[in-house]
Amino acid sequence: MKAPLLLCALLVCGWAMAQDDAPRDLTPLGLLQLDRDQAGKRARLEGLRYRGWRKPLLRTYRHGLDGKLYVKETALIDLLDQEQDSQGAALAPYHSSVIVEGYLRWGGDELGMLLEVDSVVLQADDLTRLRETLSDLAPGDRAERLQLRVKTRARLATAHAGPDREALRKFEAELTAQLEAANLERLGALPANADAWLEAGVAEEDVSVLAQAWAHPDVPAPTKEELARALTGKLKARLYEGTWHTATELKLLLGFRRHVDRKGKLQWMSGLRAEFNEAIRELIALLALSDSSPFGSSLSQVLEKAVKSGDVLRGMSKDHLVRIQHDGRPYLPLSVARIVDPPREDAPEVVWEQWVMPDGLRVYFYNGLVCSKVPRPE
């Protein structure tokens, strides 16, 4: 892997400090779109769900940021080793939201723009921030409430902890109730005013208006059919388990995510496929930043002992893995995915594989050898 080693040399070189240290607020997608001439400037990203710490990488649950946030500052590394932010507050993987700041660094064509993080600060959780946004809205601000519901559903799609999901569902239901009450006030009672609802929904291209009218039990069948045609036509809404959803909402509901693929394009893909892409990008970044192989020093007798004890270690072959006993049976994957990076002038072909194991463990292979494992989040 020559390219990551060259990138490592680039990354450890000194960069000129930005003349203006005021951080530029970025979105994850904004970071991905920056040109190399932005390197050296200070930036900040807010609302990132903390996914864990894998030295030197800060891991978050936002598409495209895998392998993009790294830490060199010793004091911050010591805090993150203890799952603490820059101010000593406790960080909970898959739950805590954080604000990160640092300097933009160019990692070459393979890694693109990176953020050398020097500050990680615990932020209010998703629900608190969503409620604060709602409290700032005027009673009649319907468009902003619709946008807030979209954000809530997006956060719900990536929430892991059961209590977090339940709290977000309740908040979504509260928002929906407010929107439905506002629709009744401005469009009149159903079913008497169903035609007005149909006209408004089509004119405003609003799925929520048409869906609310369609769901009323006393709306006449012909009108309900017109509502359904309007929903599935230009608006491309889909009915799923008795509820109408926009195309984006349905994809999120089914576990799909917008994620940067191996060619750097933002695509819809399954959550499992996105995990696979994240793992590859993270491993490439680790290679570049640490100047090491993906396998550490786990070899030979150590691997055989691990097979007997049931541990999965870097450097294991597929044969090692399937010889592990899990609940009295060979440790066989439930699903396998493969991505092949074609050979280049300076690097041979690389075959990446993801195995999803019976206990939820994700095992990643680099040319047939285990290079990483990620436990299934609870």
C-alpha cells in the first residue's frame, strides 16, 4: 500500500497556521466538498453523534466523516482514551452529541480534506436540541415544523439506544399532531372539506396534507382515490404499513442512508453497506495516519490461541474465523459483502470483505485477512 504511506508523509509535514483562527462552521457534506486551498483554515462541525474513539480517529455517526477527523494533540488523546471531552465531560458512544473544532488539512486525493481536531465538546442531546428549535418557532410556522420533522426522522433512523428512539418517536408524534391541528384550522374540517385539502395539497406539493385527508375514515372513496393518485404521482409518495411517506422518509424508515461511496459520490445505500464503506475509509485513513499495516502484530501462535478462546484478532484468515466455536457451532457469517479496489500503477488490487456474524459482530477483511472488527451497537 504505497499511497497511504505517501499520504502519511504528507500529513505529518507542517502546515502554516491560518491567519484567521475564527472557526468556519461546516456541515459534513460541506467538509467533503472543500478544495485543497482551504487547508490550514480553522473549522467547526456541530451536532455530530459520537460513535467512539479509535486512535487517532474520532468516529461519528454522520455520512462521509469516517476517517476524516483525527487527533494529534496528546492532552486530547488522553481525555478521549477515558471517553471524555475537552472539558472532562463523559462521552457515551452512539449517544452523545459533540461539537468538534480543528484545522483543515489536505490528505491527498485518496483521503481528501481532513480535520485535525483539537477540541471536542459535549453538546446537548438530539432531543434537547430539537425541542429548543421547536420552542423558537412561531405558532403558525408550518414550513419550519415540516423541516424539523424531517430532521427528527433522520436522527431517528441513526439512533441506536432504545430510550433514544422512543423519545424521538414521541417528539415526532408531537410534531405531527401540531401539523395536523394547523391543517384542520386553515383548511377546515374533514370530510366536508376534503376537496379543499386535495387542492391545497397538490398546489403546495405537501404530502402531509394529502396524507392526512386520505387517512380520514369518512372521506368518500372517489376523493380518497384522487388523493392517492396525487400522492403517488408528482409527489412520488409511497404507502407503507398504512402511512404515506415521501421517498426520502421511506428510505430512512427502511434503514437506508445517504453515504459517500468508494468513488466519492453521495448515494443511497443500506445501513450495512454504509458500515462497510465507513470501515474501508477508516482503515485507509488509519494506514495513512499511523504508517502501519492493518494487521498489527497478531500472528502465528497468537492466532491459534485466539481460535481456541473464541477471540477474533487482526491477521486471522477466514479459515481461522470459521474454526472458532460459537454456541457449539462453527462461527459462520450470516451475510458477506465484497468491494474490490482495482490495481493502480502504484498499488495492487485490494479486496475488502465484510462478514456479519451471528452475534452481530462485523468483521472486515483486507485481501483475505482480518484487519478490523466492530461490535454491533446495543
